[in-house]
Amino acid sequence: MGARSSRNGSAGIAVRLRGVGKRFDGGVEAIRNLDLSVGPEEFVSIVGPSGCGKSTLLRVIAGLTPCADGSVDVHGEAVTAPRADVGMMFQRPALLAWKTSLENVLLPVRMRRRVKDDDVREAMRLLALFNLEGFEHHFPEQLSGGMRQRVALARLMMTGAGVRLLDEPFGAVDELTRELLNLELLKIHERTASATLFVTHSISEAVLLSDRVVVMTPRPGTVAADVTISLPRPRSLDMAYSPEFQESALRVRDGLQLVQAEGG
């Protein structure tokens, strides 16, 4: 099965940034004149040198950090504050230690309204989808690092957000666990596709997951390259050995090497 046509943005734009700039106190310019559009079902990975503004970019889209210049729209509306239709996941799972897996997954609902029986059933379904059956009533300290990340992924899905932002969510786990989490994310994106922006330092991870890979310049960060990944979906880890995968990874690597050479 090939990539769905709506992933190229033909069905509209979920996230649009025009001329976005961000400066912090002390005069540090994190982002400059950045333009980017993401379609409603596109999975876009963002790669670039450390400190180039990748995390800042996600926080601007989420409404957690205001941009100094330009504009950010989500589903056609200007972002001026955090939005209910934008979900974000960080490198650390940020689970509440005193709440069980089930209670952590239900947090997005509880913050908006009273939890109903249907919500509990949906949270249980998500935990089962991420292979966490039997761990619904365990606390974070009773779970492995990979399991905690899966709980955080289930919580992100529980938001029902049409835009998902993931900031290096698998950077702190071992390589085998990371591969398993990539497969889980591929599975959930195929079932409930949304506009997804995924920050990573791994080229192979970006190629495996994405419809496009955006390469950012050193600070102040802006878009240096936008690489389309034409691999068919559904995807598997075995694709990493295909010539098409290697060619896509090489294009991303070339973009990174170019910006690092120019920045150095």
C-alpha cells in the first residue's frame, strides 16, 4: 500500500508556519524566518545540529512559547496559547509517579471534564494496543523505561489531538527498545493518522517513520532541506536494507553534512 495522497497536504494544511522567528532573553536567536507546512495526515521528522531550535519549534507550535516574528496556524487558526487539539510528548515520559498507567492515560480527559466509562474503556484499549495489558494498575516505578514511554504514547493518543508533537521521545532508551517503540508508533499512525512532527537525531529513525524529513540549519534554525520519503506504507524494520531506504537516508545525511559544513 502506498502513502495516502492526503499526506502530501492535498486535503488541506494542519500546521502552517510563515516567517517564524524566536529570540530569547539575552539576545539568543533560536529560529529565524522559518516556513513550514504539514498536511493533516503527514508524518514529518525534523533533524538538525544540536541547539538549532528543533525543540523550540515544537514549543512554538504547541503554544507553549510565543514566536517573536511571523505566524503559526493550526487548522487555520492562529496559535496564541496551548490548544486542546495539539498533543505533545517529550523525551522523558513525564508520568505522574503517584498515578497508575491507566490514571496517567486518562489525565488529558480529566483535565477537561469528568471521566466517563467510555473514557476508561478507550484508555484500556490504548494500553492493550501498546502491549501493556496487565500493567494498567502499575505505577511508573514498577515499569521499565520502554513501558513508561508506551504509557506516554497511549496518553498522547488519548488526547485525540489532530496534531501530535514528539520531541526526541525515544532518545533515552536502548536501541532494541527504540526499534520496538518505532514499530508501535508506525502502527498507531497507520490506524489513527494525524499531522505529526517528530524531532530526532537519528536519520534511520526519521526515514523509517516519515513522509518527509526536514533538515534545519545551525542556530538560528531555519529549513535547509525538505526530503520526501517515498517508501510505501505500511513499513517495517526490514525496509532499512532496501536501496530505496538507503537512498533516502543518504539525501538526509547529505543535507545535514551541508548545513554542518556551512555552520562550521
